[in-house]
Amino acid sequence: MSHQTQRFSIFPSYHHELKSQAYEENIFVIIRVTVVFTACPYYEPYYNDRGRETHKPMYMSRENLEHSVHYVSGKREMIQTGKIYYRHPYIFVNERYKGVHVINNADPHLPVNEGFILAPGCIDMAVKGNILYLDNAVDLVSFDLVSKQVTDRIRNVFPEPLPPEDFFSYRKEVRPAGWIIVEWVKLNIDE
């Protein structure tokens, strides 16, 4: 007969619990370290030949914001376009942070850029009937397309326009009291 040696411990279950507990603690530490290092925002500034690019918030007082939406006749150059909305015969093209281009598309071969609805902080819009709903920074504004006038404003419906992606250095506490962000402007900082 062969004798096999067996490990003998006075507290076999306790020894197994200690190994299991140590293993669980090691796994927990690894998971915590992984979460901490992957959750920390890392900002690597973008560099080009001229220097570093950054963004600056542009502010407007609440009083000026509430009187800022109005219609301007005539063509305006499209620079940084956003969303497009079609409602026969018009095409509405968002100009990010500036407002909405109004284009008459009655003749699709010859569209006419008729005017511009100036709305600082505008990023989004929708049309129902003769009313254009748009954001004016943090407010929701109803704009009558026939009378070309603001018909209603609901304050503080939206959050302020967010800073560009990977931009972490903005501190809200440095802004002037009673002012609202309406735009983010790209700046070059020469080194």
C-alpha cells in the first residue's frame, strides 16, 4: 500500500479563507487602481506650427440676451454651419452660436438666401406651423416666421453651451455675475 502524504492543518478552513480573502483584496486593489487611472481626465493640448490652441467663453448679459433675437434681411456668409431643417419652401440652416440662415427654396435650381435670424448661442432648432423654435443660449425662444418677431421665451431651459471636447480648464466661478455663455471662440496662444 502506498501512503500519500496529506497536508494537515489545525485550521484548514481558516487557512483557505485567508487565501481567498487575500486574493479578493488583491483583485479589489487592481480594480480600484484601474478605475482611478481611467477615470481621471487627461487633457493633451493640441499644438500646431503657430502655438497652442485653446478656447475662450464669450458672455452676454441676461438683459442683452433677451433682446438679441431678431431678423436681419439679406444674405449672410455661411461659416460654421450646423443643423439643417426643411419646411417648404424654406431651408433653415443653423450657424453655430450665431443664429439661423433663412433660404427660400421655391426654385430648387436657384435658392435665395433671404435673411438671417440672429440668435446668440443658437445650436438647435425645430419648426412647427409658422413658429421656429430655437435655443438662445440657455433659453427656448419661439420665433414667428410670418411676423419675424419673438413670440415667447422660456428662461433657463437648456444648459449653457458646453466647451469643446477635451477642454477641462474652464472654471465657472471666474465669470462675471449675471452673464451667460453664448459661444466658445478658438484662440491661438503663441509660445
